[in-house]
Amino acid sequence: MEQKEFWNIFQQCLSGLKPKQLEVFLAKEIHGMNNEDICKDFTLSPTNVWVLLHRARLFLSNCLKTRWLF
């Protein structure tokens, strides 16, 4: 039951990401793409991929802390 609740909250948090952050995060963390392929597929620089992933992870971390852990 707790796992189902967690995934529902995680989905809600994902929906709060900006579209490009969401695309890059899903490509990296769900689909397992490497950064080089993400750069090619999304026409992004390595720095931009890093920034998008960093911001997505920060947002998700904060969202989960407020909605799940407390």
C-alpha cells in the first residue's frame, strides 16, 4: 500500500517539472539513456543536460520531502 501511495505522489511531483526537464529526466533515469545520446536526441549541450537533470532532481527531492516524508 505504501509503495502505491509513494508512486502516486512521485507521479504528482513529476507533473510539476518543466516539459524539457521531464523529458530529459525520464530519458536518463527511466529509459537509461546515457548523456551523450540525450545530447544528440534532444539537441542539447552536455552542460544543458547536466543543468536540466540537476534542477529536475532538486525539484523532485523537495517535492517528495514535503509530500511523502513529512
